[in-house]
Amino acid sequence: MTISVRLLEAKEIPLITGAPSFLNFNASEAYFKSLLDVQEKDDRVVIVAFSGNIVAGFVTIKWHSDYPPFAEKGIPEINDLRVLAEYRRRGIATALMDEVERRIFERWSVAGLAVGLYADYGPAQQMYSRRGYAFDGRGLISNNEQVKPGTHVFVDDDLVIYLTKERAI
């Protein structure tokens, strides 16, 4: 299987929004057009992976993270890594991560990301660990706020732990 990765172009938005909901997470064309707008301003990068002419996955880089510890240090955040179910375990996520890390490490010495904590995120957790990402040491985060001990939380996509990776020297 041949995989190619490149910046998202407007003509490719219907290929994403027409895909099963896990890939486009029910986002509209307007959402992806807004991503293109911020990409043109160099605030975000949207990388898509193709297998032939099929959009098999995508990922973004937020050059200015909303997570306060990353924002304070200027750490770019890898965000919204998604791969169609039928294309998983075929190197798509690896190709996307290779490309975003290449782009980040051209500009910064550290990359950051968040990962969810329930079982659906297990493969991502394992991949990030294999790629050298380490906990940022701030524990559980929900909606960009540190979860205090004794707090009851709702386990959903907003309950995450943040990780960082330093550029190899």
C-alpha cells in the first residue's frame, strides 16, 4: 500500500466530510474550511494521508496550543490524529506522525500532544510511548484544567494526559 501525506487543500474537504463519522467526527465542511483559514495564517497545519485517492487519515499541528503549560513555553501541539478504521495498523498514523514531527522539529525543540484515557485510546497511547513521548508531569487534565485529587470527573474525550517529546540531537 502506497501512503502519501501532504497539506490539506480545499478540494479535498469533501473527501473527508464524506468519510465515515469517526474520521470527520461529524464535522462540517465549514469546520474544515476554518482549518484551512488558520492554516493560511500559519496558526495551524492540517496534514492528510492518502492511500491511493482515498483520504485515510489526518492530523493537525496547533502552533499555539490552548493548553496553558504548552502555551507558556511555546510548545506546538499535535492534535486530532484520526485514521479510518479500515486503514489502521497499516502505517497511516506513523506516516502522519513522522510528517508532523518533521515540521515541528524544524521550528521547535519540543512537540506536545494530549491523549485520551479510556480504552479506545489504547493504540494511540502505545504508539506515542513507542515514539518517545513522555508524560508532562501534570497528571489528569479535563478541559485544559488540572484535575485535583478527590475530584469526580466524567470520562470522555476531554479527560486527557499531556505528553511531550524532545527533538533528537
